[in-house]
Amino acid sequence: MFNPRKIGSLDVFNRFIRSATAEFAANSDGTVIDEYYELYANLALGEVGLIIQGHLYIMDEGKAHKKMAGIAHEYHLDGLKQIIQSVHKTQTGSKIAAQLNHGGLHSVSKKAPSVPEGKNAQVMTEEDIESVISSFGIAASRAKQIGYDAVQIHSAHEYLLSQFLSSRLNQRNDSWGGNLENRASFLLSVYREIRSKVGSNYPVLVKINSTDEPKQGFPVEDAAAVSKWLADEGLDLIEISGNQSIRTKFDHEAYFAKNAQYIKNNIGDMPLSVVGGNRSFEVIQQLRHEFADFISFSRPFIREPDLVHKFRNGKQKADCISCNKCFNPPLIITCLDKII
Ligand SMILES: Cc1cc2nc3c(=O)[nH]c(=O)nc-3n(C[C@H](O)[C@H](O)[C@H](O)COP(=O)(O)O)c2cc1C
Ligand code: SF4
């Protein structure tokens, strides 16, 4: 867990990734508040190899929830730059990536590939699709320009790109819907647009569902096929999650590990990370040994930003009990189980 590994051109000094975690603290215009700087500096001081910042909306209409931060406008960039600097100036070697997102059905615009049963959505036109693809590219250019070490495309958790991947949510009968290749063409177009803007040497990552269980529309075989297509196009790392990403109760740790292993067997040499219920050092070491290049954590780092340091000094298990009380914090994301 403590050996370095490259993600594309990026040197990461250990195998710990902080999976993107929304901070729920931005101003109504998407600019960040000062508390972000300490939050991210603490993760760097805690020895996280790669920190993926909470999702950023790439255009106003893709904003997924209140207090979400943006990268849609030039006026967003000063605050984001200070977050990057707060990580880099710790001089621990921690790297920071921007996660780029459009909420689709779960956004201000309620734009979606098609109208799912019981939902009030606006079906995306060809122009809408082109505009979203272009906005992802612009956002990625901005991220690179202001100093993020990498970008991650959010294609999981039932946000727009994963809505397109799902045969349940994507009922289109044009070239963006139907078979898996068509459903994946939106994500692949976003990837290509970003690549064309940031160049071949800049690390681009994708977070993807490995399943949308208990619903049905994106099984692990589809996730493996899409991951392989991305690997063939030069993606630098795939992070494996699932639709039910934040389980409160789980009877075994690392609940997407089996799917992640299946995907890893299909993607050649592209590095992979797995997120979801990773808690014990013994278990994560086993995942590393069996197939995972990196291990990602979200809630454990909310509770213990210095968890990596503690693992290095012999701690056996993260303290997070997965109660999910940390959503909608009074100021900025924090462990509310500890405070109460
Ligand atoms: C408060 C909170 C905010 C989250 N925000 C994001 C996000 O912005 N982007 C994302 O991809 N996942 C987000 N997630 C999901 C996590 O990255 C992760 O996939 C999930 O919590 C499971 O991992 P864990 O068991 O280590 O917490 C969030 C999770 C929590 C608890
Ligand atoms: S509030 Fe619960 S889920 Fe969130 S970090 Fe604390 S223990 Fe973990």
C-alpha cells in the first residue's frame, strides 16, 4: 500500500486515493468558501496519495445539488486554485484531481437521455448533448490550466453519463441509445473531447458504476466492456463504484471488490481503483495483492483525514461506521457521528 505507482504521467507516492466527496459548502454561485482549504490541506498532511475533490459542475444546468461547487465559470477558478495550492504547499507530495460532473436527471435542468418512468425529465436534444460534451472539455482545460494534477470524469451514481450507460434510463432510439456501444458513445465522446483539450500526457480518470443493482440496466459485463474501450483509448485510471455507493449497512467490506476484480481481468494494464466499504487494513492489502492497483475511500477520510498515516503506524481498521450522518453538514463536510 505504501509503494509509489504512476497514473499515466503522474507519480503517486502510495496506493491511497480519496474518492470524490462533495463538501456541501459552496456559495450559491458555486464558488468555494475558505474552509475548503483546510479540509484539503488536512488530507494532504494525512498522507493521501491522490485526493479527488468533490464533484464540480461543468455548466450551470448540470448542478446536482445545493452547495455544490462549480468549474463552469472563470469566477470559480480563484477559489479552486487556492484549494490546489493548499494541497501542494504541504509539500507532502499529495496530488489533487478535479472531478467533473453533470447531474442530468438529478440536476437543476432535469435533462436526461430519455424520460424514466415516474420522473419528470427533459429529453436531451442533439444540441444539448453537443453542448455538454463541449462543456466537459472546457472544464477539463480550466482544471489543467489552474494546476490540478488530473481530472476525473464522473460517470457513476446515476448522474448524466451513467444515465446514458444504463439501458433502463436510456431508452433513446437514435445513435446515443440502444445497444451498449451507442449508450457508451456519450461517455467516450466526453473522454475524447477532454483528451483533445488536455493532451495525451495529462492524466484523465473515470469513475464508473460496476453495477446498478438492485435496479437492472448496467450489469458488470457492460461495465467491463466500457472500461476496456476506455483503456484502449488511453484512459489513465478507472475507479470502480456502483449505484448504491453509500451503503449504510453492509455485511462484508469492500462491497464492489468482486465486480472490480472482474473488470480488472478485462482491461489489460490500465490501473484500477475500487471504492465502497473499504475499512480494514487487512482487507485492503488483500485487494491490492489480488488485483487492485489503488484503494479508494470516501467516508473513512471524512472521519479520519489522517487515516493513511494511522494505517502506516499500525492501525487496523477505520473508525467510520458508515452511518451517513455526514450528508448536509452545518458548515462543511464533517463526521457528525463524532460530534454528536
Ligand atoms: C458525503 C458524501 C459525498 C459524496 N460525494 C461524491 C462526489 O462528489 N462524487 C462521487 O463520485 N462520489 C461521491 N460520494 C461517494 C463516495 O465517493 C464513495 O463512492 C462512497 O461513499 C463509498 O465509499 P466509502 O465506503 O469509502 O464511503 C460521496 C459520498 C459521501 C458520503
Ligand atoms: S458521519 Fe458516519 S458515515 Fe459519515 S464519516 Fe462519520 S461515521 Fe462515517
